[in-house]
Amino acid sequence: MIHVTATESDAVRAIEAEAISSRFARGWHCLGLAEKFKDGKPHTVNAFGQKLVVFTGADGRTNVLDGYCRHMGGDLSQGTVKGNEIACPFHDWRWGGDGRCKSIPYARRVPLRARTASWPTMEQDGLLFVWNDPEGNNPPADVTIPVIEGATRDDWTDWRWTEQVVHTNAREVIDNVVDMAHFFYIHQSFPTFFKNIFEGQVATQIMKGVTREDSRRRREGSGGGGPRMLGNTSVASYHGPSFMIDELTYHYDGYDLNSVLINCHYPIDQNSFSLHSGIIVQHSDTLPAEAAEATAQKLSEFILLGFQQDVEIWKNKARIDNPLLCEEDGPVYQLRRWYEQFYVDVADVRPEMTDRFEFEIDTTRPVESWQKEVDENLARLDSEGASA
């Protein structure tokens, strides 16, 4: 008879996943391009587990209110913008952007308690933001989204913007901040430098690299029919729980292409979110306005393809709270502690969520491994070509 004694190293690692919090993150959330809400019509936005109505009054101010009239429950997003108010389609009660009922055409007076929830908004860089706080507080003065200089300058392109609904919890997109390896296996990228910095309400990823295709061309000494790309540098920072600004520079032989990428989202409910991306590209002597616009469109399509690659993974993966990690996987647990600050009351934010933390991955081993894979694939393709 053989007796087997289980040791700690023999134990099977079980996947742990707690129930998803019913709370939505505190912070500024981008609803997309501000211009789309300025057509004089009410717009439905499903966010934070409820329906909202977004409308721009005659004064040019864009407002966000709870989506249902407090009188008899009419859908305000099916109503009409009248002056600076949204009129309910049911009984024509008129609601102002501050949440107060301004008039009831058939009534002598408006009830004193005729108020609905009004959500703080901000327009910046051509984008519309809404503030969410489960505690009901207004945004503090020190919680801001940095101004993107290129978004309002004539020597940059207009925004190229995309939106899509993703049916999973928003934490999945945040995990990408530290996930170096997936850039190679999912996005055909080749990271050669990767560092994270978390501090306060900002989580930053600094990455340098090339695409797999450009790596292949460099090994072969071919130009690929265009300017030779030397690599790219990305400095991507989440400012709060859902809005990432990526200063993305593509390095070509003889010039740099400067762009700014936005990766942002807002939660629809606990199991879905609206994922947005936007990009602008700077004009230059090498890249005049028309060429810059074409480049921005091409990059937007490329970024959308990358998101689709992520979405395919997200919709099939398991939620996991205790990932089994190697050193090169990056500071996943530290990132999630940083992210947790937006899901607790302000009084419960702990120093470990906001203290400065830095982690740089040694890319020596990954680069050697990935280069070997690229070379093996090239050899295989050459062999297949020769046999054909």
C-alpha cells in the first residue's frame, strides 16, 4: 500500500472571487464627446445602475438628472428640452439642471419638495464628465482631470472617438495597467521597458517597445514599404477610477509622431460598462494637417482592434481575486489596493491605497523569450515558403 502525504506545494490553488460590490466608484466619469449632447434633445445614459437623462439648455450648459420624473415616473429622456429645462412627456413638469422643478403649466404653484437628483458635470477638452459619489458629496477642489493641451489647439487633430458596451465588471480593464505580458500575447506588442507608479488618485504605466511586426522588420533589415519605426513610448495615467490619459509617442527614423490616447469608461451596472477611446495627433512639418487626420483615423481603428482583443478575453475569463503571479506579472495586488480607494467612504481611505508605490519589471527574460518566439516563427514561415 502506498501512502501519499500532501505537502503545501502539492495543494491545488483554488480560484477565489467575492461577490461584486453593489457600489460604484467615486470620481469623475467621462460620458464621451460633449458635442453629441448639444443637439437640443434629451439623451438616455444608463450608468451607475440607473437611467440618467442628459440635456443641454438654451444657455449652453449640459445637465445630468435622474432619468425618471418624480411626479408620476415619466421617462425624462423621452421628453422635450424647453429653454433651460427638460419637460416630462407625461404631464409637462419642467425640471431645471439643478434638479428643481421650475414650473407646472397646469398648476398654480410648484410643490416645495419638487426636486430630483442632479449630477455634477464638467466640460473639458471637448469631453463631458459626470461626478459620482455614493456618499452624495460634491467633487472636492483637489480631485481633477488634467487639461489635455493638444485637445484645444489648432495644430492637433480633432478627437477620433469610439464607444462600445463590454459585458463584464470594470475592474478587468483596470488590471491592464500592470499587465505587461498581455501586450505581447494579445496585442502583438513587444515591451522592452515597463514601470508602474501609484500615488494618490493617479496610477501610471510607463512602457517602451515596438510591435511584433516592426521587430520582425528590424531583424530582417526591411523597411516594410514606409518610414522605419524605431519604437514607441507610452506614459499612461489613470486619473481617478475610470479616465486614462496616454501620452503616446511613435518614434520613426528621423521624426516623432506625438499623440494623446484616451481610454475611459463608466459603469452601466456591476456586470457591464461603456468603454470609450479617443485619440488626437499633432501636426508637424513631417505630418501636415491632412496626413495627421488620416493617421489619427488609422490609429483609432488600430486601438479599437486592440480593445476587441481585450474584450474577447474578458468575456470568456473568470473573475479572480487571488491571482497566482510570477514576478514579471507586475504589482496586481498593489494596483487593486489603489483602486479600492474609490469604492470606500472617503473616511475609510487608508494610506496603503494612496502612498507612493513604484515597481519596474526586469524585461530581460521576457524580451529574450519573445524574441526567440519571433525568430522561431520567422524560421517556420521561411521553411513553409521554401517547401511550397
